[in-house]
Amino acid sequence: WKALEDSKEEVKPYEKEGDCALYSDTPTTWIHLVPGQLAIFFPEDAHAPVIGEGKIRKMIAKVKL
């Protein structure tokens, strides 16, 4: 995780179609999840959802605020 405002090394600019941008910054912190846990990220949170070891499952749900 890293605050989006602190992410400076943009690799791919934001594209509305995919609703994402890519950065190569080093994370501020790592979040380790074990089976049965989940993490919630807000639009101002940069995160790398598919880094880790073992079987990775990812679900994206967007909630209009």
C-alpha cells in the first residue's frame, strides 16, 4: 500500500476504461493477509493486488459513495 498522492513513478497513466493507473514506486507498507481476511482500499490508495506467494484470489467491488 502507498498513498496515491505519494506515488510519483507513473508507468501507465490513468485510463478510464480499465479504471486504473500503474506506478513503480516502492510500497510504504506491506499488508499480509491470510485465508479468510480481506482488505478494503479507497480510491486514494495505491495498491498492488497480485503480488505475493501461493494461490491469489482477487475480487474488485466498487461502491458509489
